[in-house]
Amino acid sequence: MALLSFKKMITQDPYGALSSWNASFHFCDWSGVSCGKRHRRVTRVRLISQGLKGSLSPHVGNLSFLREFWLINNSFEGSVPHELGRLSKLRLLHIAYNKFNGLIPANLSGCSNLEELGLYSNMLVGSIPKEISFLSKLTILALQDNSLTGGIPPFLGNISMEVFSVPQNPLGGSIPEALGNWKNLEEFYLGECNLHGFIPYSIYNLSLLAKFSAAVNQLTGILPQSIGAMLPHLQGLQLKNNNLTGPLPPFPSNCSRLQDLEMSGNKFSGKLTINFSKLRDLHMLNLAYNNLNGHGEPDEMEFIDSLSNCSQLTKLGLSIGNLSNQLYFLDLLENQLYGNLPSSIGNLVGLNVLRLGGNQFIGNIPSTIGMLRKLRIAALHIYRAHPRHRR
């Protein structure tokens, strides 16, 4: 009866996902429904990308044996029924990519066995309810791409989180120190949340952390020198478009698993001292729009040589102090770089040699290349050097 009530509130079923939901079949044989072998009670409802439109019936709260509920990528509207809080056996609740609105029901705390909660890409408003902290088994909380406010509540530090994702919410506030209690945290996403203040030092003690993104906020302060040793499993670090200052620590030199490093659009200054030679998995590096400048030291560009070991690198953004005047040789041959040549290449007025062959650049050659008055060699062709000319 609960499932038939669910079907009754569906207004569009373009692919006939619920066509088998009738008296001709036992409900355990209905499409998207799974039952337990012993009691023949509904344990899973999985209806992903079925084009379903309508509202979610509160009668789903009567599926007392339900352990998994998946409605990802449909067009459900209205509020999330508070009756879901009756599902004490529920372990996985994923209703992302819909049009649910209103508040996150506080009585989801009744789902005492809940391990994963995915409400992202909806139209939810209000704050993260305190009752979420009562879900002692919760390890994954994904709330990104909603309209949540009220900051990141410190009480969430009481949960043993493994993945926490809230980007693209106007949360505001700062990053609570209490989140440093998440000793099992592996992925941490805070981008575009209107956050300010310092990154708490406790965050750098999360030794299992692999991916950390707090891009496009108003975070301030400096980064500790020892991040690399504190976060040995780091694969991705995205802190672009903040107000971070001080020197950029050489921590990536020891992060051998690092794949993405985006630190552009901050106020880092001083000489860039990162040795990239161990970062063989690095495929995105963006340090542009800072004030990295060695003030003319002889080895200021030494880091460029270490990039030669980064064979997976596909995206590179650099803006190094007086680079526009100092750089006279730019060789990016055979790197499989893709996209348009930026018009800012005309700023490299000291360039004598430009070799970009063997990549996948598209579009027009920017007219600003005519500003390179010192340019003697420009090789933009498909490059296949004779073996004796290879180095």
C-alpha cells in the first residue's frame, strides 16, 4: 500500500518505470524494488534517472524494513516528507538531483542507522538541523548545490565523517575548529560557501584527508609549512580565489599522490620553492594571479625544470612575479595540452623562443603574439623530431 501511494503521487512516468507496479505482480517483483529473502519485506527502492515527476508520498515512512532509498536524477518537487524519520533501518538515503524544497527534516535523526545522506542539487533552504548530529553512524553527508544558510554547525564534529560536501551553498560563517575531530575524513568540499576567517589548524591534522576544496571563499591567513607531512594522502587541494597570504609552502614537494593543485587568485608572495619532480600524477596545476616573485634571484625559475617529470600534466596556470620580462624560452612540446592559446601570451615580452608543437591547441593564433618583439623562433606545428635531435 505504501508503494501504491508512492505511485499515485507520480504525475509523469515517461519511461514506464512504474508500469509493473500493479496487482499482476508481487510487489517484490516490481521494477526498482528489492525485498529481503527471509521476510519478503521491501528493503530497497532504486529509481534513478527515470524522469519521474511528482511529489514524494509521506507513506514511504511505512516501509519499515527499508534499508536503501534511491531517487537520484528525477523531477520530484515539494518538501522532503518528515515521515522518512520513521525508517529506523534505513542506511542509504540518496534523493539528489531533484527539485525538493523547504527545510531538511529535523526528524531524520530517527533514521538511527543512516550511513549516507545525499540531498545535493535540490532547492533546500534553511540551516543544517542540529538533529543531524544524532546520526552516530553517518559517514557521508552531501548537501552541495542547495540554498542552505546558517553556517557550518560545530556540532557536526560529533560525527565520524568520511565525506563532507556542502559547496555552492550561501552558508556563511567560518570553518569550525570542531571539524578537526573527523579523524576518518577523506574528502572535504567547502567551495563557494561565503566562508571567511582562518582555516583551523585542526584541519591539517586529518591525516587521511585526500581531497580538500575550499575554493572561492574569503578565507584568510597563511598555510603551515608542514602540510605535506601532516596530509600524506593528499590528492587534491583547491584553495583558489581566497585571500590567503604569505609564502606558498613547498609542501607539494613531498605529496607524491597529488593530482590537482589550485592556489590561484590569492595573495601568496615570495619565491616559489616547490619541487615538482616527485609529482608524477599531477595533471592540474594553477598558481596564477598571486604575487610569487623571487626578486630576480638566479634560480627563481628552477621549479620549471622539475615540472618535466609531471608527465600527466594537462592544465598549467602560472603567474610568477616578473616572469613576463624574465622568461625568454618557453618549451611545451609534446604535452597533449588542449584549448585556445590565451591572449595573455603577448605579455611575455622577453620571449625569444616559443615551442608549442605536438599539442592540441585550437582556435585562432592570438593577435597579441605580435607584441613579442624579441621572438626569434615560434614553432606551433606538429612536432616529430628526428631521434638525433631529441634530448
